[in-house]
Amino acid sequence: MNKEIDPQDEIDVTNLLLNLKIMRENHCAGCGATICGHEALMSLVMGSKDTPRCWQCLSTALAYDREVLRDHLFALIARRSCYYAGWSWANQDEGFEKDACPNCLWPTLSTHDSSKQPILSSVVQDRTPTHDTDSKCDAEWDAGDMGCGDLVLDLRIRLQSLVPGQILKVLATDPGAKEDLPAWCRMTGNTLVASHHPAYLIKRKTIPGTDDVNICEHMKSNEISLTN
Ligand SMILES: [Zn+2]
Ligand SMILES: [Zn+2]
């Protein structure tokens, strides 16, 4: 688990915490409930900094089981120092130990278990993308060194402007992109066709139920407002 903040990530972390605090002031874009810092972080990781959702609404929007979404997102958060800093902040802000399973997401754990480490679930494996990032694409986007939530937010919006099945070529120099982009694609049902950092070819998902449904067994063939 990445608990140390790389000095070069410090600016990212400062921005991330600022974003989380702003997001937490908003209400869930789905049901209007107040959201906690963990829910803000989960929304940010999914590229929904602009429309944060509570845990339930985020799960519904992505057609995931709540616990599965939580475990998958936590597995990603724990590997990324900037996200993990956000997690620790939310824990402390809500009165939990830095590394605890907070009650807001693990309501079944009794209080005396709250220092228990969350179990890192293994994220469902994607098809291995090729390295041929020079192949044909429909649009290109140079994301520069954008990272920590902003990259996936812009990516989500840019993919929405494409027709399903079209391919976006992304250039993203942030080292975290190597983790973030495959994980985001896997969880949203978009296909990472090729990756050779800093280049990534991402195919916008076709209508669910056709030839290119998400490989994740938990995705349902619903229209997903978050990613369409
Ligand atoms: Zn909600
Ligand atoms: Zn919380």
C-alpha cells in the first residue's frame, strides 16, 4: 500500500484534497443526499468530479454491486499515492484511523473492528491491450501531465463526444496513468485497445449487449448514464 507521498505528487495531493472538500459540499447528483469524503473520492476516481454521487447512486450508475464497486475502487485507491492521501484524509476527517475500514463503506464492521485493514480485492482482469498505439484512431487528445481525477474526468467527457465504437488516442504523461486508465476503462466498460505509455488507445463502448460489452462480469446491459 502506498502510504508515502512522493514529493512530486505533493501539488497533486493538495489539489485533490481541495477538490474533495468542494465535492463534499455538493449533494449526490443522483438522489440529493449529502456525500462523505470517501464517496467524493470514489466519484473523483471514476471521472465524476463534476457530478459526485453517493455510494449507492455511483454503483447504480455503473451497474455494479455496491460491495464490488467499493472493493474494486479501494484496490485502485490503495495503489495510488494521491488517491490514498485522499482516502486517509476522509478517514481522519470522519473520525477513523488513517487505514481503517470506515463505517460509511463497511457498515457491518463493528466499531472495535474499525482498525481492520480493508481486503484488497483482485480487480477483474482485462483483455491484454496490444502495444500498437500507432494504429488508426478517430480522435486524439494530448492530456499532458494531467492526473489524479482530472485525467479521467476529461477523458469521460471527450469519449462522450465520440460515437460508440470510435477510438480516442490519449497521450498522458502522468505516471499514474498506467494504473488509472486501464482501471477506469475496465470499470466503465470502455475498451483499452492499446497502451504504450504515454500513449493509450481507448475505444468508446458500443451499446451494451452487442459485440463489445464490458469484460467485467458485473456490468449489466443497461444504458449507463455516467459513461454515456
Ligand atoms: Zn445518491
Ligand atoms: Zn465516508
